[in-house]
Amino acid sequence: MKRERGFTLIEMLICIAVIAILVSLLLPAVSRASEHGRKTVCVGNLKQLQLAWQTYADENDGKLLPNTINDLGDRTKSGSLWWIQGLLDFSAANTDNTNTALLVNPHYARIATQIREPRIFKCPSDRSQISLRNAAAKAARVRSYSLNLYVGGQAHCYPEKTLFGPQKLQAFAQHDPTSVFTFIDTHPDSLFYPSFDPGPEKFWSWVDVPSSLHNGSGVLAFADGHVATKRWLRDTRFPARYTAYLSSYSSVFKANDDAEYLRRATPYYSEWIRAQAP
């Protein structure tokens, strides 16, 4: 009986090499597809936040969700209730990092009258975590998004000028709401306050930095209700370290065309102040 010939070692090695090449070609495509799915979820989250922003104004005589860079003090006083609460960092001692009540409990957050699901505040591509006190376990941080400081925010002072933004929805009647960004997917290392400060026009540095976790892109919501994906320039895509707050006002984070894009999409010009309803 004739003996059938099997594979030689060389033939097996060639097959393995071919399979390895095919896998290396397919993995990036699979990774991109997975990231596309996460970006779709992120877009959906911002759409829900933007809808809540609009609904809050409709139900409160046009008043915008109050927004600020400082939420210290008694967080349950009505005058201290901002759109959400919480100052994030990477400290195990800071309970704000993991406290979802600051997002969805009406005693702390005004947007909680519209949104009660914590997952809406978290981008699935944001894997930022903190080490718990025993250092053996980690926990995910609760938030990935910020609200433009000058949309419902208070004045903010710079050496060159003091900036203001609209406090009422009526201000948008005289301006194009399609060009004003509200919520933004924020760089994990730049995520501290609930607000996002783009800085004044022509300012030399980034102040807060957008996220680029979606294959170099970020997601923004606009005052008219639409949500868009923005592909950032290469020097805007600061790598996420997930270890410390991103230091602003540094030559490392020199402003570029992306920074000016966000500043042009920010309502802090003097005419916006005059346009506000009394």
C-alpha cells in the first residue's frame, strides 16, 4: 500500500507564516471596526446630553444649565447646583472619581432631572482608572465629557480680558447655534472640572484639551442639537498617560489651528452679552 506523503517542516513553517501575515493584516481592520462601534456609542451619549441641555432650557424659561469651573463647598445648596459636580484626578483619596451620584442625583446635578443613567457620561474608549486605596484593585472613573465653560458659564478672567458667555437660550436667536459647541469628549488627563475652557482667541496655549481616542478624532455636540466627529491635527493628539492631570499653560501644549477652531465655536464675544435676555 502506497504511503501518503505528509507536510514537511518547511511547508508547515510557510503555512504558519502565511497565517501570521493574514492575521497581521486583519487585526487592524478588526480594531478599527471595534473603535468605530465605541465612537458610535460616544456620539449617542453626547446626543442624549445635548437633548437634556435643550430640554432643561425649555423647562426653565430659557435658562441654560449652569456651568462653572468651581464646584467646591456645599454641593447640595440650590445656588451651588451646577449641571453636574465632581473634580476628577487620579488620586485614590478623591471619591469624586467614582461617585456617580454627582452626575445623576438631583441633589447634586441639575442635569439629573433629565438623565439618570451614569453610563451616558462615559466614553467607552476612555479607559482611565484609579488605583483604590489598597492598591490591588482599580476602578473606572465616572466621566469623560465636559460642557463648554462659556455656555451657561460664569465670567473667567485672563490677563488680556474677562470672558463671558450666554446664560439664556434666547441669546442663540441672533446667532448660529450650529457653530457653537456645547459638550465635548475631553482628554482623560485634562478632565478635571465639569467645564471645558478653550481659552481666549489667539491665546498661546491650550487650556483644556480635547480627546483624540477615536483613532485621532474626538466628538462634539452643538447648540442646535447635532453631534459631529472632529479629526484633530497630529500635534493635538496628546497621548493619554492615565496617571496625572495634564499641565496646561506649557510650551508643550502650544495652541494650534484646532485650538482656534474650538475658540471660534465658543460664544464669549461681547455681542453675546448684549444679546442675552434680561
